[in-house]
Amino acid sequence: MGATSLAATSSSQWMFTLSALHNTPSRVTSNIPLEKELYDRSRGVEFLYRLGVSLGLPSSAMYTAATWFHRFYMRYSMEDYHRQDVAASCIFLATKTEECGRKLRDVAKVVCSKVSQIDIAKIADDSKELEECQTSILLTEEVLLEGLCFDFVVDSPHADLIALFDASPNTAQIEECAWSIANDSYRTPLCLLYPPRIIAAACYVLAERAIEGPQSSSLDARIASPAPSASLPTPPSHKAQLSGTSRRAIEHFGFNEMELANVADALGILLEYYGAQDLQGSCEFLSSVASIPPPHTSAHREKLYKPFAHVVAAAIQPANSSTPESAISQSATPLRGGSTPGKSTAGGWKPVTEPAP
């Protein structure tokens, strides 16, 4: 069997249907509500990003680790393995497979610093906390390896975005926005639901619509098949668009009808995720993205996300506190603790960061 066939087989075992999210171990064995699991997955990837940025890891390592994080929780419950432990082990494993090695002690120091909210310089090499953290990372890594079936192959939508940028250059603002949305996509389970090229197209189409503004083509028009006729009269309240300018991604990938439907669903999930954020005090641009109408076809799908403020309020109830705050420490995840991987941001675009309750 050739390398291409092996990669395809590897990827296919990690593709799930939307209904599978309602039957994860967290749902079936631990009775954790789906909205709580999705919220904690988002927080776990945010924590993972913070670790990766603090360790100076390449973006590819963080994307790989984030994908493993989501795959892990299709096999194990969040009640049994805390998101911070799993995030730390995913990062440590990625430093080995992505050839950007970091010492276990250094990874553990960053984890302890983030969890306890203390200066990393104040963590002694022989501290009990550091030793416990190292042990936790190694023990969780063993379960991670078993859960992944030692399958480390991961494809990223960012690679497809680079190919799209090269084939059909657009403004730097749109490209950077698409890149940041792709970063945010790992805070959702999209990597479990759709191939990277579907996610890349959704990120690019959403970025175009966000940057070009509400008077530009709708998401439905951008992913329609066939393309809307250029001969139709343009309403006087709308600016006429040059033929093909709003369909770069769709034409580049050459999607069929089923794939276009998947792009529509991916767009809907991204918009649900942004809309679930507490946007009070956030930048105006992020609020404008969350207000973009989703494709009409995605309206028939059951929503995955509820407002995070409601999820947090429900989790505070003693009867619904499914997991301890951390298996490493009882301290909460630091608030807005840093950056996200990838290109530098521009034009007012700010990637989402997850506040901890």
C-alpha cells in the first residue's frame, strides 16, 4: 500500500459524523452535557496554545497537538482525564514527533507556571509540584498513545490555505484573517468532522465576508453551486462584485455538491462558536464576525453551541460540577494568558481567547 493510501486510511479513522459528538465517552459514561464538553474542549485548546507559545514551538506542532487533543476525547471521558493534563501531554508528544524537542522538565515548568499563575523562574527544579506535574504528563502520555493507536499523522487546514494564497493571492488582511480563523477552528471539533480542505475553504470564505463587509456577497452566494449568474441585475443598494472575486476558495478546491454542503456546515459551526462567546468588551470586529448570517443550509442542523456564559453558570452549580478544575493543581486556568500560533494579526482582527470561569 502506498504512502498516499496509508495517509488516507489514517485520516479516515478520525473522521466522525455530527451525531458522534452526542455519543462521546464524556456524554455516554459521564453524562456531561454536550455544550459543557465543547466549552471545555475550547478551554483545553486555549491552554494548549498558551503552553506552545510559551515554549516557542512552531505552529505545526501546536496544530498537531490540538488535533490529538480532540481525538483523545473521542475515546476517553473528560471526567477521567482533565483537559489541562491532556493538553500538556499532547504538547510534550508533539515536541517529539514534530522534531522540536523540549525537555520534560521545561514543559512541566511552563504547565505549573500557567496553572498556578506564578513566575516560571520561581519554580525550583526539585519542587514537589514540578515532580508531580512531570509524572502526570508521562502517565497521561501513555494513555494518549494508546488512544491515538500510535497514529501521529495529522493534516492541517493551514497547508491548504497556503496553497490557496499562492494560487489566488488576495489582500494581506483577508489572508491573515483566514489564518486566524483557522487557528480558532481548533477550539471547535471541526478537525474531527471535516477534511482540512473543507475547513480551509470555510475559514477563507468567512474571512472574505468579514473583511469585505455586510454589503458584499452573502455566504450563500459565495458557496453556491453553480455560481450566481453575473447577468442578473444588481440591486442598487449593493455594490456589484467582480465575477469570481468572492468564490476563490470554492473554485480553487473544485468542490462537489456534498463538499459544498460540508463547507456550509463548517461555516455554521464557526459562526456558532463565535456567537457563543461573551462579546461584551471584545473588539468590534469580532462582534461583526459573530453577527454574519450563516448559510441557509446550515440552519437545518441542530446547534452545537450554547452561550458560554450560560454554560459557565450551569457548571457552577454543585450538581453539575463534573470534573475538578485541574488534576495537577486546584488553581484555575489563567485568564487570557497569551497568544495564538501562526501569522501576526492585522487590520483589527483578534483571535479568540477563552476566559476561565
